[in-house]
Amino acid sequence: MEEWFAIHDTFVRYATSLDHGDVEGVVACFAGDATLTSPVLGKFSGHAGVREFAQRTVRLLEEGVQFRHVVTNLVARVDGDRALARCYLLDFCTREGATRLLSPGEYECELRRASGQWRFVSRTVAMDQPFGEQDL
């Protein structure tokens, strides 16, 4: 259970850091050699790529858009200092006072523990319904 809580914490820190425009908080959730794959924005590699991904969210926040990434139903299989984890995602977007669910989806991730901290090595986002940047 200890590993599950620590992995869950990584998922929650990622989601809340992204929603609040904390770019370095997002980057800290990833290993230096990580990849992040988004069906909307594409594939990003390493800390520089994750930083670029998070900065796109910051630009939308500066335009008055607010996101709420809600993660739930986390399942994690731990093998030593590596883990495979999957959870459901509800991604809400508020713009000009109107809130809508962009699409339910799922995060599929590989994590690695280093110095006692779980970080994403790969994170793939799959949405149940397609949407694009124009929908934000």
C-alpha cells in the first residue's frame, strides 16, 4: 500500500501542478529521460519536452482558461523500483464562465523510483472522444 500511495501522490501532484500552471512542479513528476504522449499536442521527450508541454497550459491559463484534471481508479503494479500504473481521467475546461468535460480518458504510465521518489518514465494519454486545441 505504501507504494500505491506514493504513486498516487505523483499522479495528483502532476494534475494539480498542471492545473495551476506550476511548470517546474509538472517537470519534477518526470524522470529526465521521460516521454509524455498527448493525443491533442503530440509527443514530448525529456524535461525540456515536458516543460514545453506544461508551458502550453500556462498560456491557456493566461487567456483565462481553467483546467481541472481529475484522476481516479488508480491501479499500480510495482516491481521493485519500477511500476506500471493506469488511471481514469476526467478533464474539465472552464472558459468564460462555462465548464465542460473535454472527454473522459485514461493515463497509462510507467514509473521509476529514484532516491525514494516515484517519477513518470512514460505517460500516454488516451481520450475516449477526440478533441483538438480549438476545443479548449
